[in-house]
Amino acid sequence: MRHNSAGPRRGGTAGRVRRRTRAAAVVAALAAAVLLAAGCSTSSSSSSATGATSASPAASSAASTASTSAAAAPTGTVPASDVGITATTIRVAMIADVNTSLAPGLFKDSVNAVKAWASEVNASGGLDGRKVVVDFCDSKLDPNATTNCVIQACQNDFAMVGTSANALEDLSDIDGCKNAAGKAVGIANLAAFAFVPEVCDPDTYGIGGVGPYCKTAKQSAPTYTVPVGDTRYLTAHNPGLHGIWLYDTDDPTFKLTEVPLFQAESNVGIKKDGQGFYPLSGAVPQSALTPFVQQIKSSGSTFVYDDTTTANMVLLRKEAQLQGANSVKVWECNSGCYDPSFYQQGGSTVNGTYASLDELPYLSDYKTNPHLDKLITDLGGLNNFNNNALGSYVMALLFQDAVQKVVASGQTLNRQSLFNVLNNDETAFTADGIIGSTNVSTHTQSDCSVLVQLQNGVWNRVDPTTPGTFDCNSANVATLKMSVP
């Protein structure tokens, strides 16, 4: 399932990363696959949990007085007064789609990752001496359930952490959330992924950012900042690439951010074949992909990027093999394909597929990062982990970092002081080296990424090849103004 964050990143609105599983796409793809099952729970539950050069390592994101390390012992307790925080506890809401009839257990691993983070923090003395309590609320891929979860979070929790709710559409309960004094200051939503309009919400924070898009969205030609690091590498190693891009039509907002990304890639040096950018639903059978493969064959395309669903990418590769379309040098998928299940579904047919990631490629790199290594060990191994879980864990580390910076400043710990830090001081966040340096405060697209390729059934690093590093060249982000019809 797509995991990925916000804005026009690799993988559309939800971020390169983190190309998270989207509601419409998930429903359509699963329905097409007839993966229907009865939902489990009908009520939410609460549970507590005890500009660099290529191959540059991620730098520490925390100030010396506010390390993000979960192993760091609390330095003391500052005054605190607000909803969800007392002298002894700090409550956070984890809202995620888990018990759904179409995708049972969808973001279960994400919930467990946030709980594991809380357990690690608590084992080290708490967050500034306070026990972290995770209140899980099941949003169930349902707008009404999601709204109820947000209302509960506003009433009971200090912040929303690792949010993984595809159907989060009504933002009024986030922005209008009242603090303990009855003032509508909002509640911080540290989301594992976000789509339009959530991605443009001032109280929502994520990795990848949208840059100037939200401020210019109403202009005839909005301004986009998009990642092209993978394209720079691929064109440098495969001169003269030309081909097609496929964007997801299961939600009309996806086109707004996917097409500018494609255009930026074409500007780097990939020529369009046919109309270049083609719409495609995530629910189609393999036979519906025949026209695209015919376009590939007739043009002798050497590049294909499928930004719809993992299942579609598998079917597209199978259809191309069936029709003898063998001219393609570069098959690229969004980061949702970065999962062992991709090879399990497609077998040797999908070997050679590329994907671009915002975070460390956990399948190969987790042993190189102590925090990631411990997290995966605590969760019981790689079988209980995926990119979705990693995205939520990164947001938990962002929350931890922000709280520690409030503490270091000596301010009273409340929702407003948390917003102050998130809006001004999270300018080089790295999640303890799990992501490249990212300016969360300005919602800016990071220029750091890792390109991976499926080789003989195993996802391997391609650029940069050194474990634990990212390609952080400033040229990896492109800016363009574009009207999307």
C-alpha cells in the first residue's frame, strides 16, 4: 500500500515518500482485486504506550540543547498548561485507517510504530519528564469517523501525531480547535501524509512540503517546487530518454500535483511520446492497459513512469511483457512499490523497476541507523514494518524534537508554543538521520532523496550507493509555473 506526505512530490500530493496509500486509490484497487472483508470495529479506542553534495550523510536536526534522540534523558520539566498535558503525562492522538472493510489492518503498522516510539521515550524517562500516552482512534477510511476522531483529539490530546487518515477532508475541527483557555488556536497535525486541501492547512505539518503552491493555488498558473533528483540521475545514465507518464484519476486533486512533477521531469530531458501524460484509474484490469502499451511500442518508448498504484505497475509490466514491448530502459514507480510485496505480486517481470524515496531505504539501511534498527526490532522485524509505518515514526520524532525545543527555550509548554517551534525552528529536521535535512517550518520540498532499483527480487540503492546517505544536490528540486487543465 502506498505509504508517501504532502504536495507535488514524487508520488503526487502525498509525497515522494512517502507515496502513501490514498483513499480513492486504495478503495478502487482493492475493489478491483475483490479484496473485500468485513470491518472489525465500529468505535475508536484509546491505548497508552509505555544544499549538500551527492552521498552526503543526514545531519542532526536538533539543536544541541534539544536532541531528537529518544535515548536522551529528560532535562527537566517546564510549566505546562493546555489540553492533553499535565505535570505527569502528555497525550497525543494517532488517527489512522485500520479496521476497514476494503483494507483490513491498513495502517496498523503505523499505529504500532507510534506506540513503539512512545514506549522508547517512556523507557528513557518520558518526554521532558512526562509519560507519553498514545490515544489511537480508527478513522476507518470514512469521512465521518475521521471527523469524530479529530473532535476527540481536540478535546483530549495535545497534538495529532503520525496521522494516517485518507478521508480527512473537513479541516475546520483542526483549525478551530480550542485550547484550555477556550481560544481557537488549533491543534497541530503532524501527518504522515496529506492531500489537497489538508496539505495547505496551516496547522498541518509533513515531510516534503509544497513550497509556494498553496499561496499561488488560485492563480491561473500556480508555482510548484518538485523533486527531480531521480530524473537527473536517470537522464545522465540513459541519454535520450523518451516515453510516457501515468497519473491517478481516482481523485481529481491528484492531477493538480502529479502533472507538474511530470512536466518538470520532461524539462530535465525526457521527451514526451504521444500526449505524454495519460490519466489512469487504479481500478482497471490488465486489459485496460493495452492502449498504453501500444503507445509504448509504436513510439519505441525508453521511459515509463506509473504514478498510480502498485497493482497497476505490476499489471503494466505484465502487459508490456505479453505484448513484447521491450524498448523501455527505465520503468519507474512511486515509492509505494518499495515493499517486498511488489516482487511477490510481479515476480521477475517487475525486476529493474526504479523508485525514489525521501527516507532511508529501510529494507537495506535499517541496521545503519540505531533508532530505525531499534524500532524495527521492537516491532518484531521487517514483516511488521513498511514505508507507512516509517512515515508515522518520522512524525513522532518531529513532535519529540519540537517539544524538546520548547523545553529548551524555557517557554510554557502548550499548543501555541508548540506551533511557534513548528513554524519557526524546524528548519533542518532529519529525524535522527532517517530523512535528509528538511525545512518543515516553511513546508519546503527537500532536495534530498535516494534512488533504488529492484534487482533480482531485492531492492538495492542506486544513487547514492553508500548506506545511510542521501543525494542532497540543490539541483534536485525544480521550480515551475504551470496551469493544469
